[in-house]
Amino acid sequence: MNRDVAVSRCKARLIAQGYSQEKGLNYDETFSPVIRSESVRSEIALASKNGLKLHRMDVTAASLTGELKEDVFMEQPEGFAVKGQEHLVCKLKKSLYGLKQSQRCWNQTLHAQLLEMGFKQSLSDPCICTSQSDGLFVLGVYVDDIIIAGKSLKKIAETKSSLNRRSEVKDLGDLHYFLGVNVQQNPDSEKYWIGPVYIQNILEQFGFEKCKLTSTPVSVGSKLEKATDESQVVRASCDQSAVGSLLYLCGWTRPDIACAVSNVTRFCSRPTSEYWTAVKRIFRYLKGTSQFGLLYVKGQNELLSVCSDADWAGDINDRKSASGYIFMFEWWSSELEELKANLHCIIYCRSRICCTGKDYTRSCLEEAANGRSSESTNETYSSV
């Protein structure tokens, strides 16, 4: 799909029957890391601060490029069996779509190539690689999508050429679209803007394209309660799909709905009509703010700022307390945690969560900018 969420090309793939694999015999580890959304925003924030240019590359048939370490055999594909040798099987030299370890094999192959090219893997996020050979240069990997941030176009071109010699990659030029996010960059004016491109799609998907607008995502004073035997329960599958779309949206470019979405996610297992009304209000708010996004401007929030807060037994169902925090460094990152303890414990836990997130964010930024991460020292002050 392209940045307009339209089908740009169709593919046909040969898929292996990975479900028949046995662990320890023809596969072992299957985990393959992907870049975090916070890391992508950090990379764009660094680009804004340092005037870097953002480019994107797409690896063609990434799952066919990884080197297999195990012996894996596959039956000859239907219609392609060698006549007279139908009883023979194929021994795979490289990974194939459908294999349990295919994504891990590709990830290991790519990062080995990047290390040979002089990149250094980040300790905070293994899908971030940096180089200081010709100024600040950052490379982020999400499966087969690669984001490149650099000031020198020559260095960017050399990196693309090196990757293309090892794997078949497609140069998509300047970064305009990535994982459902639209990116508008202007390095000359040192301004970058990112925003979602699929809000209109989810509004149409769940029937809100003609809904009435509202100015806030949450009704003032509204409190959701758990479903009882007398409650009117709505269809859970549709509701959970809608909330999942909202979660992805607030996790990338819409922090203004983070609190509202966090409130409704607590009642997904048995949604009521009141709960669905709260979800609809969020969609009504998005309908009127579909053009909202994140603007990165050099000179704003150059220091990493952290803010946090917590309420006291605010949940009327089980008297749990909610704690939230936000980081700002040319960008944002927020989370909402549920806690159940006394007030002093809540303040301590809130501070601990903030320090953990701050350590990751600062380490990620320092590694990208300086090629190393310093030891963290946290001083947190809270008042009752």
C-alpha cells in the first residue's frame, strides 16, 4: 500500500507449511525485534534538531534473504515437481515465507551486514544502528522497511548502494509514509510534521464518516462501570477492533486521545452500551481533528522534559489509581498505568516508571547522537 492507503502492487508468494515444524529439530529461536514507535519519533526528533534528511528503503522479499542455520526440508511445490523425481524433497538454503524462524533469519542477516558496513547497534533498541564516520547518521529497521536519517546525501547514497549489493532493495526516496504515518519534512526550515493517514479509513470502517463532531474525546464527569447482569452488552468483536485501531493511533501521533483510549480499554472483555458511547465519542472527536499530528521544530524542547501525575483511587469499580507520564524532546511519549496501593506507594511507583522510561529515552538519544550511552543518575521529587 502507498501513503494514500491504496493498493500499489499485488504479490504472489510461495509459503512453507511452518505449522509442521518441530522445535529443536528444524527451528529454535523465532523472536525478531522491530523498532519501537518511540525510537521512530526519536529519529525524527534528531533529524529536526540536526537538520537531517529522512529517506526510506524497502527490502524486496526480505524473508527469502535470511541464511538458515538449521536443516529444513520441503516438499516440491505443486505444479513444479520434477518429472520422475516426485519422491524427492527440497533442502532449503535460505529462509522462506511461512517458516517460523524466517523473520529472525532476515533480521540477523541484515544486522550482520550493517555491522560490516561500520554501523553500531544501539543497546537501547536493537533495531537502531548509528554511524559517526561522516556526521550523525541513524538507521532504523522495521522488518523490511528501513528509515535512513543523515545530513550528507553522499553518505545516504553510499549506504543505499551497499545495502543493494547485499540484498535486493527498493529506494523509495524521501520519507513520506511509514507504518500508517504520513511524514512531511522540510530540513531547510527545520520543521517536520507527522500525522496519521488512516483516520478516514477507520471512520468509514466503523460507520462514523457522517457522525456529529465533538470538541473533546471524553465527556466531563463520565465514569465507566463494569458490566452487570442487567447491563446491555454490545458485540465485543467490533468494539475490540475499534479500540485496537485507536490504540495504534494514540501510540504514534495522537497523544491527545491517550487518556480517553486508556479508559475504554479496561472494559473490552464485556462492553456495555455506555462503554460503546464513550468509544463513539472518541471517533466523533477524531472526525473533527483528523488533520492533527505532531510538529517538530528545532529549538523547542531541546532538553528532555518529563512530567507525571497520579490520582487517588479514581476507578469507581475497584478503586485503582491511575498514573500517567509524558516525555518531551522535540516530540512526545506517554503511558498510563493502573496502580492499587496507598498514596505514597503510588507516588513512588509513578516516579519509578518515569525514571525507567526516561532512562530508555535518554540512552536512545545519546547513542544516536554520540555513539555511546552514559550511566543514568535519577533524582525524582514528589510532593503530597
